[in-house]
Amino acid sequence: MSLPSHLAVQTLGLAKRYDGRGTFQGTHYWALKPLDLEVAAGSALGLMGPNGAGKSTLLKLLSGLTHPSSGGYQYRGQMTSLLEVGTGFHPDLSGRENVYLSGALHGMTRPEMTQRMEAIQAFAGLHDQYMDHPIKHYSSGMKVRLGFSVAAHLHADILVVDEVLAVGDASFQAKCLQSMEAQMTEKGRTVLFVSHNLYALQSLCPQSLWLDRGEKVRFGDSAELVTDYLQQAHGPKSAFAAGHRVASGSGKLRLTDMEWMAGPPQTGVTNTLRIAYEGEGDQHDVDIRLNIHGQDGRFIAPIAMHAQGFTPSKLPASGEVYVHFEAMPFMEGWYSVQARVTERGVVAYEHKNVWGFQVASGGFLAQAPAYTSGKNGVHIRQDWRLEP
């Protein structure tokens, strides 16, 4: 069966099953359940979902690193993959030697790679002293920079990138996104992109595939999928209902519930956040900090006791604290909450995804339009005037 001319990748019933061994012999689980997928040539497809959803399994199947249990796939042209830190690099070879090796594995000659060496090195930001040292002495960030730079400069029609970019710093991540966008526009490259950075995923990929427990949940517009995914993942009952097994800290004090007292919050409308906690005896010098993140994963603003001058010397063993907002500053959209609680400077409770809430559109003045962009953010109080 030939691949339609407008497609770069197609899967038909592609699936991967792992069988148990030892005491688990006779059992099995599906890392990826039968999947039909079509990816248009020159497009970027995002893959989203929690850990264990099947995203990396799908990319490993397409890259030939593991074999399907059923179904199959086909793609047009040559594919290069960046799935794990240092993938494809020989640890005892230098950075420069690994560049030549990668090129040879992709059918490129040594002179061709020599012509690209300066651009590869510049993009990776590695000096000569590093390029001529063995890869095994590189940091994970250095390996990722070199790995992506090599992948970006190879003759390849399809670029497959797993979560590895999270290892790089913010400026390098931005440069990689710009590079992938340019390659799609100028060279017609197809990109398959996995990232828990949903802002980066939405920026690069118009469409995404949402996987969960190896199964396709939805395929469609990235912005819509991200909103629905976060609503499910960060809903009000997510973390508190699941208990505190994933929380870290001494456990001397922990958060047990959060609630908007006046109902679902609305931009510009009065509301109060109730934060319930419990601990082992009276608590001293407690600081509760909630970091609010937008639906694209970006940090928006903190809600913090000490930063607002609220520093009680002692709290009862269990109880509630309240944060009052005369006018809700958050704009329309979904928000997730990271919590960090310290007692006498020691972390007692830390949870990266403890809660989530949705803010409805609203405004601050009766004569002004409501904020309905749905882009997340906070309202900044300001005073406009016309100078006399």
C-alpha cells in the first residue's frame, strides 16, 4: 500500500504490547493500543498526555527503535530522531567525531558534514575544546544542544523530537522552536513533537494527538486539546482526591483542600480562596506559597503568605487560612496550582500539581468590555490620564 502524496506519516492499527516476565509471566499490557494516524507533509504534530500515555512508545516505533506487536506504519523520505539525551552518540568519541558518525548513518558524506560543522557547532554553542572531548564528559544539556544541532542540519524530511528539549535552558529551547518552524516553512520538513511544555507545543504545532494509557483520546486543534486536557488533569478534585502520595516534604504539615468561597471565580469579581491544612501539633513560622500557571504551562503569578506580609508566629495543628480578592485579577481560562509549604524554613509539603480552577470572563468597570481572550494572564491595576 503506497503512502498518499500529501502525507508524511501514516499508521494503520499500530500497537505495542509488552509481556510480563518472572513473577509477572503470563500478564501483559499495551503501551500503545491500535492507532490510525495521518500526518500531513510539512506540518507539525504535537503529542500530549501524562507520563505513560504512549507518546514515547509511538515515536520509538516510528523511529525503528522497537518493533510493533500489530499493525504497521509508513513514512516518506528520511527520518531523524532525538528521543533521549545522547541517543545515537558514542560516549568514547568526541563531539566532532560523533557529528561525522551521525552524518554517515544518515547517508551523508564526510565532506558534506565538514561543510556543516561550523554551523552545527555554532548552533550548539560548543567551543572547540568541547567538540574535541569525548561525549561521556558532556553534561546532559551539552548533549542535547549538540544532538538537536546535528538533527537540524542533516538531510531529513521528518524530525522526531521527544521531551529532551526540557533539559536545555530557556534560550536554547526558544532557538530550537524557531529552528523547527523555519525548517517547516523553508524546507517543508515534518515535525513530530512531544513536550510537557504546552506553551511550546501550541506555539509549534497547530494540531495535536492526545494519548492516555496507550489509547487515543482525541486528535485536533492544539489549543482546544490543551484546554480540555488541563481541565481534566488539573480539575478541582485531581490531587486532593488522589491523596498525597506524590507530594514531597517532611509531611509535618500538608494542604487538604482548596475552595473558592463565592463559587467559580470571575474576572473582576470579589472572591475568597479557602485553604485547608492539617499537621502534627501547632505549626510555627509557616509560609504557604501557591504558584499559579496558565493553561499553556507558563508561570503567571504567586499567591504567597509572607510576600503579602501575613506572617503569623503560630498556626493551630489544623485549620484554614483565607486569601481575599476584592477583584479577581485572573483573566478567563484554566489555571493549575503548584503548592509549597514551609515550616521554620523547612519544606513540609510540596506538590507540583495540587489543584486547578477555571476563571470565567468578566471586567473591572461597568462601562468597559469584559476580558474574553481566553489567553490567561492577570489584570494589572493602572491609572490612565491625559496630561493637561
